[in-house]
Amino acid sequence: MKVGLKPSDIDTVILTHPHFDHLDGIDFFQTANVYIQRAAYRYVVEECAELKFFRNFLYPRKKDFYFLVDLMWEGRLKLLDGDKELFPGITVIRVDGHYPGLQVVEVKTEGKPILIASDAVHVYDNLEKDKPMGLFQGAVIDVVKAFETIRDLNGIVLPGHDNKIGERFKDKMIDETIFKIYP
């Protein structure tokens, strides 16, 4: 409630990819439509489910996996096939690499766009030092191509897991977990 919203107030969730650490909590949004790339959905449902390693390591909680299938049956899972402007100024860009169907979210502003890179850029060093992260289920060439796509977008990059976001935006901190990135 720090920003005055309840989960029921949220009508749209953009899921960059369905790893457990990005799925966690999605079941709180009981009325939201969830946007995901078709390739990511198929990969988790068809391919990952076949292999014990993925079931145990990347999807230790079946409820997350089942929740995606339930969303599909409810008509709230919206499958995308590539780049798409979902709303004016909010575009998802499919980059693959870390995960088949991984998508970056571009939010246009009056200045530079905000790029929610998720795990296309796990930490800033990945992008700034051309160092792909150690875990990827896609092809490393797509990881590197994702870096190029993100650089070409020339925006303010928000990696998926870097605590340096707090350091880089400390002058815009509202509290210890909320930053006002723009303006």
C-alpha cells in the first residue's frame, strides 16, 4: 500500500519471462490480464515441464506454473508474438537470450525511455562490460544481441537483479524500495 494501490487496482501485468523469481506474487493480481510472449509460455509449459532439472531448480513451486495455465483458461493470459505496443508509450520488445521469449519493456518519456530490461540485463556489469550472465536457457548469441538492442534504444536501463539501482537513483528514492525514475 506504499503507493496507494491494492493488487485488485492493477489490471495489467507484463511478465518478462516465467522464471520463478519473476512469477512469485503474480497470483495476487486476481483480475489483471498478464502479457507474455507465446514462445516463453510454450517453453515453460511444453519443454521445461519435461525435464526434472527445470522442474526442481527453476520451477520449485508448481503453483506458479499452474497459475499460468489457469490464466490461459480464464482468458487473462495474453500471448504475444514479438514486439508490440501494448498501450500508448509502453512497448514490449522480444529479445530472447536468457530465456526464449524474454521481453524488455520500453516506457517512453519526454526524455530518454525507461527500459525495464529484466534478465536481458541481470546486473549493470552484463551490459556495461559485455558479460552475459551465467544462467540462460536460450542462445548466448541472443543474449549479446539483446545487449545491442538495449543499447540502440538508448534509454535508462533497469536491470532485473542489480542492487546498484538504489545507488544510481538514490537522489530519486521515495523510500528504501521505491524510486521515482522519471522525471
